[in-house]
Amino acid sequence: MKPRPAARLYRGTPRNLAFLARRLRAGELVAVPTETVYGLAANALDASACEKIFQAKGRPAHDPLIVHIHSLAQLATLAEVNDAARQLAKKFWPGPLTLVLPKKSTVPAIVTAGLPSVAVRMPRHPLMRRLLRLCVHPLAAPSANPFGYVSPTTAGHVRAGLGRKIRFILDGGPTTIGLESTIVDVRDPRRPRLLRPGAISREQIEAMLGRKLFSAGHRPLKNAPQPAPGLLARHYSPRTPFILHKKISAGLVAKSGTTEAWLFFAQPHGLAGPNIFWLDAHGDARRAARRLFGLLRILDGHGFEKIHAELAPGQGLAEAINDRLRRAAGLGHG
Ligand code: TXA
Ligand code: MG
């Protein structure tokens, strides 16, 4: 078989956006920037276009996709909307929040992995918004990485992972949030469930709804449609063995050789070396979140025997950072 041509990066010029929208309308895949992570997009209303997403990512058919929209009018064509969803959408859209609602028949079964519900979000990234407008139809898009690996936060990450499987990448620069969207199941407005923590925090959503969020506690049965995202034990995982600590102590680091990497949350005092890293010098959670996936990729490429990391302190965005660290360590939720 002839090797496929490598993917090309497109800047967000009006001409390129019009071209990429035509590719999407014709049923092709385009990797797209969002404020969270890059997505691998297809026309959400075209089942055979969405089938290509699963092939390119090596994603199992039981893992449903998120549908991206540009207007509230579009939401009503895809899902049964209730007051809780309207409230959250009004407050947090466009933005890094995905709502799970009962689906309408317009959404092909492949998008939702046969589930009666659909996950929808209105992204905030300006290029993605322009592309969605030009496409007219909504775009189904999971993160643009091979299944199970760390999500991409730059166009270069997308090319490194999927460069031989796709042809078009819209380059919108590094993503500003760096973690995937918060997912909330609001099918039952009296029992809203947090399926995945993200930059819109549990506390913000609870304040808006005026009630507590339930958590997606347990793991699904193997091969059953996933009730919640990424509950497979390993997800967002580097290939290097990844060990999570509540807090890393200087003593622990001193006992290890330089073949093991140590990833601190903030810059550690009195420790330095080629195997010492930190997410943000001052321990700022937003900047730490933005850097996390890129740094995991860099560490993974360094040939360290092990990567050690410590949990982020506090609530809010720390919950989302720690969720990704746990998954990288194969610990799932907790
Ligand atoms: O920020 C994001 O959410 C990014 C950007 C591209 O929008 N997307 C993303 O998609 O991270 P990803 O790879 O996490 O895949 C979508 C997740 C899946 O893990 C899936 O389990 C969950 O959303 N999901 C989709 N439909 C669902 C549904 N009906 N019920 C519960 N979870 C659903
Ligand atoms: Mg993903």
C-alpha cells in the first residue's frame, strides 16, 4: 500500500476556513482547535463521516463523541433541552462545558455509541466558532489523539499522533485551557452528575444549579457503552510508567537516580537538575493546567524509566488536574 501523505497545517485565514468547511461538508475529517484541546471533527449528522473518526483514532465503537454547536437553536435540533441545561448553557456557553441530554433522532447512533443520550458543547475558540458557522451542520469531535494517549494541546501534537491518518489540521495555536471540557449529565435535572471535571468547576456548576452534583463513581463493564467518559483504567496516559504521589518530598528525590523524572506542581525550593520539572513556577492552577499535557508528552519522549508526579492542592481546577494525573497513572477516578 502507498503511504498516505502527511497531514497539512492550515492557518485560520478566511480562505482556509472556507476550504476546510467544504472538506467537512464533503464528509472528510479536519482536526480543529478549541479552547480545551484539539478535536478531530466530522459532520455530526453524517454517520459515515463519523465512522472515519473511530478509524483514525483507533477508538472503540462503544466510546461516544461530543457534538459541537455554534448556537442554542442548534442544540434544540439535537437534544431534548430542560431548564437545568438552559441555565448552564446561558451561563457557561460558549465555553469548556459539555452537557449530556436525551438525544433526538437527528443524531446518528454511531455518534452516541448507541446511547439514548448525546453530549453537546458550544466551544469558545474563535476559529472553531467561525468554522462551525461556515459548516452549518454541527461537528462531532473527540480529542484528536490516538485512543488512550494524552490529548493534544497544539497542532504539532495532532500531527505527531495522527499525521498519517488525517489530511487537514486547522492550526489555532496552543489551547488556552489545556484540559478537556467539564462533562455534566443533566438528563435528570434533580440528579445532575459530574462525569468529568474540567475548567468549569464543580463549585461553579453547583452554585448555578443550586444543588450538589453527583459523581460518576464506578467503572463501566468492559465493552458496554460508557456511561461516563474515560472511565477505562488507563486514559490520557504516557507510555513511561507514571507514579502519582500526594506530595513529593526532597528525601524521595534524593534516593532516586537521574533516570527518574520528578514533576512538581510548583517550583521546588533547593532542588534542581535535568530530571526535576514543575507545572508552574508559582503553582498557578490555570497555568499548570495549560502546561500539563504538553509536559507529559515531553517527559514521555525523554526516555526516563519512570515519571513521578504530585497532586495539585485545593479545589476547583485542581480537581480536573488531579483527575487527569490519576488517569495518567492508571488509577481512574478517585
Ligand atoms: O474539551 C473537550 O471535551 C474536547 C474538545 C475537542 O471538545 N473533546 C474531548 O472528547 O475531549 P473526548 O475524547 O473526551 O471524547 C468525548 C467524551 C468521551 O470520553 C465520552 O465518553 C463522553 O465524551 N461522552 C460522549 N457522549 C456521551 C454520552 N452520551 N454520555 C456520557 N458521556 C459521553
Ligand atoms: Mg479523548
